[in-house]
Amino acid sequence: RKEVEQDPGPFNVPEGATVAFNCTYSNSASQSFFWYRQDCRKEPKLLMSVYSSGNEDGRFTAQLNRASQYISLLIRDSKLSDSATYLCVVNRPGGGADGLTFGKGTHLIIQP
Amino acid sequence: DAEITQSPRHKITETGRQVTLACHQTWNHNNMFWYRQDLGHGLRLIHYSYGVQDTNKGEVSDGYSVSRSNTEDLPLTLESAASSQTSVYFCASSPNGGSYNEQFFGPGTRLTVL
């Protein structure tokens, strides 16, 4: 299994719909999980951290399933501005400050 | 406001030339990183630094070097540019605390090697 694996998409979703992506990770000892958003030709920006209990930020909900080693991102009431690539990021235990592994991203297109 | 900047934003160079990409952050973060991003590969770590005078190789360090003479700057040097180094380069920084902390990214440098 690759360290961090995501479906590249693209996911084409009508405006207002709910969309969810998953990401799987290989190291069961990983402790930190993040979702980053990257717009075309721009830098990645943190969308949200993912906590064991799950967390919500407005229309965005992140969940962690340690048993199955995946994290998920749910976007409700999607907006045109949500169109972007979403990167799943997982830490490598013992990797120190450098120990973040980035997935290749899931491309989301919100259609009017 | 604190920030992280990169320069130049775009660069075209020729094979064999030495190129230096600048990265400057004003957050006073100890940890700084250089990544390259290519289609089909995602972000790959080139070099990183935990503090002044500290540098470490990442997964794709061949042909690149860095130096850390102060907290704010981590310049990336391509010793002899190759066409395979055509890419988008991102610099990032994070505070102390290991890999539990998010990384903040600069706007990127688009490098073309002809």
C-alpha cells in the first residue's frame, strides 16, 4: 500500500450537493492528519486538521477511522468556490519535523 | 503580518546553469522545507532544516543543495540545472513540535530548464 493514497478524480458535482472523499494511509502509528486545499497553480493551504473524534468547520467535516486507516472529508452545500484539489496529509511517526507525507490530491469540480 | 515569500516567481534557465531560489519567512519558525510538485507525483520533499546551520536531505535531493545561515531564509540551489528539474517549487515552514504541526507554504516558483 502506498503511504497516502487518494482517488485523483475529478469529482464533478453540482452546486449545492454533498461530496465526500476518502484517503487511506499505510502506517498505523501515524498520529497527525490534515486536509489541505490547493487551487490551480497556487500553494497548498491548510483546510483542517483531523482529530480522532472527528471535527467540523462550517460545511466541512473530517473523520478519522484508525481501524481501517482512512480519513474522510465531507463537504455539504458545495459552492463553486470549493472547486480545487484536496490533499490528504499524514505524518510519518518518528519522522521529526519533516515527517509529513502528502497525497497526490483529489480534484473537485463544482458545476453551476 | 507574518508571511513566507519566494523569489523569483517564474524563472527560465538553460541546462547546466546554477540557479538559486529564495525563500524568506517572518514567522520565526525553526523548521523550513523545500518541495517540488510535478504532475503525477504530488509534493516531494527536497531538503529541510530544523534550524540555523542545520540541513537535511529529503527524498529527491540529488542535484540540489540548501544552506541555513539565519532563521528567516532557506535558499535552494540547483548546482547544474537539468531539464528534469523543470517543476514548481514550494517552500514551507512550521513551528517547533515535529510533524504534528501544519506547514505554511510560500506562493511557489515555477522553474523551466531549457
